[in-house]
Amino acid sequence: MRLLPSGSAALLVELDGLDDVLALYAALSADPPFGVVDVVPAARTVLLVTDPAATTLAAVADTVRATTPRPDAQAVGDSVELPVHYDGADLADAAELLGLTPAGLVERHTAAEWTVAFCGFAPGFGYLTEPGGQWDVPRRSTPRTKVPPGSVALAGEFSGVYPRESPGGWQLIGRTDVAVFDLDRDPAALLRPGTRVRFTAVPR
Amino acid sequence: MSLTVLATGPLTTVQDLGRPGQAALGIGRSGVCDRASAALANRLVGNPADAAVLEVTFGGLAVRAEADVLVVSTGARCPGAPHAAPVVLRRGQELRLGPPASGLRSYLAVRGGIAVEPVLGSRATDVLAGLGPAVVAAGDVLPVGPPVDPAPGVDLAPVPEPAAGELTVTVLPGPRADWFGDAGWTGLTDQAWAVTSESNRVGLRLDGAPLERLRAGELPSEGMVRGALQVPPSGLPVLFLADHPVTGGYPVIGYVTDTDVDRCAQLRPGQTLRFSSR
């Protein structure tokens, strides 16, 4: 664990990998240090954002160093099933990049047990990983200016669902009719760090 | 009680203290850009700190009161505004804000607060995420809430005007300062950066002599906060303001101290900014 400076109001904790991020995030989000207003997990880091009027960075750093990560907590998140129409524009390309047929990719994508590692990019966009999974898909060389909402996509070791229309460089393999971000629902974000996700194929 | 909007200038939004605690869901904090000025405005009309105000960019806002209301403006001083001095706007009376002589953002607080419907616990408009109330438009009728605390009875709060010309703020090393080395840090702190017209509530885009990276490769996205100086491949830093993205994939060389970020939010295109490391 390395504590990196992030100005007068935040502290960035750098870890060895995603598993360590999930374990530390689970411990910190269950019991946030006093004066911390946001805990933001990412691929290799956890950012702690403080209220400078309520605490000091030194106090937060001490608390973080004394925190016991909770690697077991990853399995206790909510569980979500997302039916997918596997007809994405990049399905064939993505399959080829993985050395699979399109049907083989669908089989692997639906067999995998995904976990939301962290969110970002847009409200409700979750970066999903399969622990031990062999996903490594490069982004498209030219990002799309418009990715339709509900698009199910792959990039790097991650899978994701676009919450709304936006630009994007991920490989599109399908789409879901489930709204992953809906302001009329509580909670609005379906995919939160720790949520487990299972994709199912909608028959054609 | 309500205010009818007659004109908005280049950009007027409803803002409050934003959405803390939701960054892990990809939902940024947002909220007022110049927190100190907005807080003063709320104090002067006896509002709680989290009451919503109007953030007016480069003047131009005109409103009509539909009932007697106590109003005040802070931040960039606009001709015609009750600057740091609360006044009662009588029913039917109009208030018109001219363009400020210095500074960029003015805050109009109304006793009782702007009471539009909150979204995810806040009335802040996040222009990057597209969350919160719509950008204020002419013809809008903005509801005003009931007063909560007693009016403070302050006639005038003497506060310094936002800087014209060059502004110097304090910078601290960021998590990836080592990607740029000593030469990069000197480049950051040894020149006057020009604020460009591509700046907005997301961040100030700066122009100057580009900062060179010492190392190639991609940075896995990581969380950042207001005040971050992120350096994209162009080498020209972006200083993140209220509507910054929750995570970013470019290295952050430094951070402007939290209180100084508010002063940066008053910079307009063409002004220059210097970073002083202490």
C-alpha cells in the first residue's frame, strides 16, 4: 500500500491490483474514516475525499494504514441478472481478438460471474471484472461518437453497460433493455462496487 | 413565492453544495464553483449552507420577483446587483445583472433558497454528467423555499473582488508528479499559464509551454477531486473545477489547494494563472 498526495483535501491509496482495491474499498466503505465524504475505488487505487473542516489528511492516513482489508466482502454484494441481445456491432471482431467464435464469446460472457469493481466514466457506469477471467480486448482504434444506451461492451479486462448514449471506444457485443441508471428508481445506479452480475442471452 | 427568469446571460445554473458521497457510483460532486462566495451569499440572507443559489456566468441574468424577497449577490460584482449587500426585491420588481468588471461567476441567493426539485439529493446542475436541474432559461419560474433561519440583519459584507489580470495560487505535488520529474515541476511553476476559452465548469484549460512526460504508457483510471491538474498527452494541464469527471486516465501532476480553487473559478479566458509551490 502506497499513500500518494492528492492535494489538501484528498489522499490516493495505491495498491497492487484490483483484488486489493476491492478488499480495501469493502472495509473503508463499510466503516468510513471520520471526516471522509467519498471513497472512490478505481483500477489500482482508492481515493479518499475529506471534508477539510472535519479532519486532517494525517488522521485519515493513520486510519487507512490501520484498516484491515476485507477480501471476503466481495462475495456479499447484491446480485443482478442482465438479459442481453448479443447482436453488437463488434461481436465478430471481439470474438476474433479473443480467438473465439461469436457463439463461443457469448458462451464465455454468460458463463462468467462478473463483479462490479468500480464505477466511473458516467453516472452508473460499472467496470465489471471476472476474477481469474482471461479477458483482454483492446479498445477500438477509433472511438464511436455515439454508443446507444444499454450497449454491453468489452475493453481490457472489463465488461460494461453504457447507461445512456455517449461517446465510447469499447467493443460492443450486445445490448440490454435493463436501465442500469434510472433516476426514477432508488437506488438510481443498479451497478455499484461489489454488485455481482450475470449476463444471460436473450434467444434470437 | 417565485422568481421569473427574463434573461440568463451566457450560462446560469442552479447550484448548491452538490452530491457528496456518491462518487463510488460514478456520480460526481458538482455544486457551486466558487464555494466561498456562494456560502457568503447564503449567510447574508440567513439561508442554511446547503440552500440552492443561482450561479451566473459573466452577468446577464434578469429576474422578476413574484413576491417580496430578500436577495443578495456575491462573487464577481455585476453592475445593478445588490453586491454583498442584501436588498428586498418587491413583488413585480426586476433585477438585472450587467457584465462584471472582474471575475466570472456571480451568486444570487434568495432568502429561502431556490426550491427546484432535487435530483439524487441535490439541486446542482452537473453539466458534464447531465444530472440535476436543467440549465436556467428565460421564461423559467423558479420556486423559492420558505425561510429557515432568522435573517442576519447584515447590511454589507466587505469582501475582496476577484482578481483581474494575473492570479497566483498555491500548488501541491499530485500523485503522479514523478511522471514529469523536476523539469516538469519547474515547467508547471515557472510560467504564467493562459486561461483559454475552452474552460467551463468542468475545468480550466490552460495554454503555455507543454509539460513533458518522462515515461510512456497508460495510467489506469484513478479517482480525482476538484483542484487536480491533469496533464493529457498535449502536455497542457487542465485544472478541474466543480463538474470534473470522477475518475481520469491522465496523470495528475499537482493539486491547487482546496481554498485556492475557488479563486481559480473566477478566472476568465485571457487571464493568466501562476502556480506557486510552497
